[in-house]
Amino acid sequence: MVLMKVENIESEFLKDNPLKDPFTRKVVYLDVNVSSKPVIVLYLSGFLSSGLTLLNYDPLGENIVEKADRLSKEGKITNMVIVLPDLFTKLGGNQYINSTAVGLYEDFIVKELIPRLKEKYDTEKIVIMGKSSGGYGSIILSMKYPEMIKGVIDHSGDSYFEYIYIPIFPSVIKTLRKYKSPEDWLQRFWAKENKKEKEDLNTLTVVAMSAFYSPLGDKFELPFDIETGEILEHVWKKWIEKDPVRIVEKYSENLRKLKMIYLDVGIRDEFKINFGMRILHNKMKKLGIPHVYEEFEGGHFNTSFRYDISLSLASKIFNEGDPI
């Protein structure tokens, strides 16, 4: 049985954020057969999405409530709370790290939300799960906070930035040349009636990643020269310093402390994240970091069927294993 609860959390860390995004955030809890000390699965959504999106009606599949209910009836998950926070921003999404140009979302998660969850449910069984940008946030936060996060599920998380972002730089440069500044483009984007043109979504992606990866005060630096198109190495360096495949060695000891690491990716990922995830897996293997890695037939989209596997694994490991 799945019981849904909704809470609005006022964040001290998100107050006065530079984008003036809401600092009171909606969080949905899905309690699945909760008894005592449940496993908490904190879900971080992908770019252009929100945790609340998983609740949407899907005529061709299941929403997260229907999925959790079915998995519960099949005996695959139990004593679990799936937590869906709304952390959408005016940049089109979130990478779940602190940025002076966006806000202190990392601090909100690890200093406000997770402590609240631990107290609310009297448990240390915290698993952080995400897809795409959410997968990126999940693996980064688990690398940094193993004393708080005990497991990670990374579905197609952003990794090996060269293959994801550089291919779209030329089209973004062409778009931004038409405007006074990236901020001017962003303001005009939100005023548009049709916000789903490919060129605009590519531009939004690069603007957002610049704000997260190369902030400069409450502004940000683009990784290229708009006039010439030259990649600015000093800025690009700031990006790749936040790439999971570049920092896995640094955090290898922390990753070994986790009780669960699950990674997967579609072999036809449209953003070529399959390369980055395989590189991350290979580095973890060489470093002796225990983890599960799977590649599946599919792309980047419509892959929520993979949550059956990851949620079931989390339930098994944290409910049937040694107590935490």
C-alpha cells in the first residue's frame, strides 16, 4: 500500500537565491508499507523536470505511485519512502550543487532535507537516486557525504562532459550572438510561448550548466567566446573539474563506504552519456569500488522501467541486509 503525503519546506539556504526562485519547496512522500526505520529513496529529477513530474498520469505506462504500488504487491519493495522534492529553477532544472549564480541547493539537500528525513522516519538508510542531471547530483553528493548518504542510484547521470556539451556549443553560440547577453536571452526565452524548440533547449542547457559549473558571483562565465567560438580553457577547466569521471579517484575512499552503488545507462543514449557511464564504471572497477553497472537496450528517454530494478535492489539491500 502506498500512502502519499505532501509537505512544504521553507529553506534558510535557498532564501535570497540570485534567481529569486521559491525558497519554500514542495516535497512529496510516498510511504510504501512503512513499518520501522524505512529505507529513504530521495529522488532527484533530470533537467527540464521536477520530482513532482513522476506523479503525472501516463496513458502508456505508470506514474511513480502506480509503480510503487505494483512493486509492493509483487513483493519487490517494502518499508520504503520515496521522496520527491520540487527543485526546479529558472534555469530549467538543477544540478544539485551549490552555486553563487543559482543557489545553495547542495546545502539544502544535505543540511536541511536529509536531516529532516532522518528525524521524521528515525532512520539512517538514506539512498539518493536520480536520472540524467539527477543522476549527476546523486553520484556527486554520494561522493562527498558518505556519512549521511548510504547508497546511490545513478541512472544515465551526466558524465564525461566532452561528449555531452561540446557538440552543442556551435548551435548555442549561433543563438547567443543574436542577444546582448546570455541573461538577455534567458529573459526572452521565458517570455516565449513555445519553449520547446531544439535550439532554445540547447542554449538553456549551456546557460544553466555555466551557472552551475562556472559561476562568477551572481553571474557566470560561458565556456566559449561568443564572437570567435573559441573554447575558453580556463572556464572549461572549471566544468571538467566537476565531472564525475574526473573526480572519482579523489572520492574513491568515500565511495567504498557506501552500502549500495547502482549505475545504468542506455546503449543508444542521445547525449552520448553511455560513454561517460562506461568510463565511470571502468574507473570504479580499477579502483576496487564495489558497484553494480548495467547497460540496457534503449536511449536517454522513457527509461523509468529501469526504476523497477533499482528500487527493488535498494529495498533488498537495506531491508534484508545488516541494520544501519
